[in-house]
Amino acid sequence: MTQGLQHSIWSNKMKTWALIFLFPLFLGGGIFIALFFWSDVDVKNTVYNVSTAVEVFDAGRDYYETHDMDSFKNIEYDPDRYSQQVAIKERIDYAVEYTEKVLAILCPVLILWVLIAFSFQKELIFAFSGARPITRQENPEIYNIVENLCISRGLAVPKI
């Protein structure tokens, strides 16, 4: 396994890009789950076409019974299970529809956030941490340590 500063830099860049691309997916998944569980689609109030479905089911069973297809005779239709399946489908449709609407609003915000983060990352970190540059006159010991380390590794001396 490659070790060293360049490998660490490359690894951090890859992890950063992975997070940038996965963040919208995680956000969309979280929004979908929240909308699915907190939707106002009620399982018990979704029995709107159950009686029609029972009639169709019974007609199909009668057809198979008259044509000697015994495999269909013992199947019973469960309207509660059907209504629950319809309610789950409606919840999924509701969650998908509103997740798309929320992400349509949030995607431009996310893109702007990424652009700002990449453009001003150093300035933001320095501003939040209260860091300020030092000179050789202010702190010669730290400056000499960093300079000697960079010279020994063949690197340019960074701003300290």
C-alpha cells in the first residue's frame, strides 16, 4: 500500500468527491423515508375500490370453477390486505412525487453550496478557526521548522 503525503492528499480528494456525489442521494433517501412514514395516506380510508375488486375476483374464480380449474377454487380474496397494498402504493407514489419536488428545489441550493465550499474552503476554515498567517519575524522557530521540513522533502514552503 502506498504511503505518504501524496497518497493522503489523493485519498482525501477521493473521499471528498464521494461525499459530494453521495450527499444528494442520502438527502433524497432521507426525504423519501420521512415523506413515506409521515404521509397523510391512511390505510383504513383507502378501501375505495375494494368492492369492485372483490366482484372482479369472484367473477374470475367463477370462470375458473366452471372450466374445471381447481387450482383457483380455494383462493379467498382478502379486502383488508388489498386495501393495505393500495395504501402502501399510494404512500410510495406520494413520497416519490414530493421527494422529486423537494429535490428540484434543493438541487440548485446544493450545487451553490458545493461551489461556495470549493471556492472558499481555505478562507472559511481560517475564518472559523481564527487562524492568521505568521512571518519569520513573528515566530522564527515555527517558521524554521516548517521550512527545514519542506526543504528536506523537496516541497515548496507553504504559507504558515
